[in-house]
Amino acid sequence: MDAQTLLQRAGWFPGRRIDVADDLEFVKSEGFTVTPAAERFLQEYSGLVIDWETNRNPIVISGREVARGVDAGWCDAYSKAIGVVLSPVGEYSHMSIYIDPAGALWGGSDSEYGLLGSLMDLIRGTFLEPPTPFDRHLALD
């Protein structure tokens, strides 16, 4: 099994584009910034639930779902710490998934966070390879 196959099994195909205007408005209404990179990513991947038999939790790609479940303050804190704006694009278990303006994915769970890489990297690190722990920690006041 490989990451590309898991992505395709979730419903992705080359050229996939969906209307995410309502979801983006919801994300903004919850206090998050939506960057062009987030909009492009969600147009291609939103609505996908990626899973594999090695793990009971799926990766859910949905700006709406993550914006509904996490405080925008965490996103702001991660953004400030790394010096770029992050936008929410999904979730996995207790981790929120964000995208930076260059298209790289980041993960965060409370004060722990780190760079995930591409969606393929995230799929491989979640289902096919040993996970890489977060390498950054927010200094909370």
C-alpha cells in the first residue's frame, strides 16, 4: 500500500476541484484566516476521509470541521511562532492540520506542533511509517 493509493481510495483524482465557498466563509467566521494556499488545497482535497486498516482514526480534510473544533487562538499562536499565517484544513485524532502560504502542512495539538510536509508525507507518517513526533513547543505565558 502507498500514500497515493490511500488518497485515491478516499475519492481523490487528478483535477479534482470542488466548491468550498461556504466552508471558507465558515472558517473565516470562526476567526481564522484563509490564505490562497488553503483555498487551493481545500478545493482539491476537502471532503476526503483518508484511512487505512493500520489505524482506527482517519485524516479528515475539511476546513469547516477543524474550525468547528479548535480555538483560533492556537492557530494564531503557531502562526506567530513560525512567522507565517496558517489556515486550518483538516484534522486527525486530536491534531489540527494547518497549511502555510507555501503549501506545507503543519500539525498542532495544544502547545505541541510541528511541520508535517505534504499531504503525501502526512498520509505516510500516519498510516504507513512510524510517526514523527512534533518537534516544537509553544511557550505559554
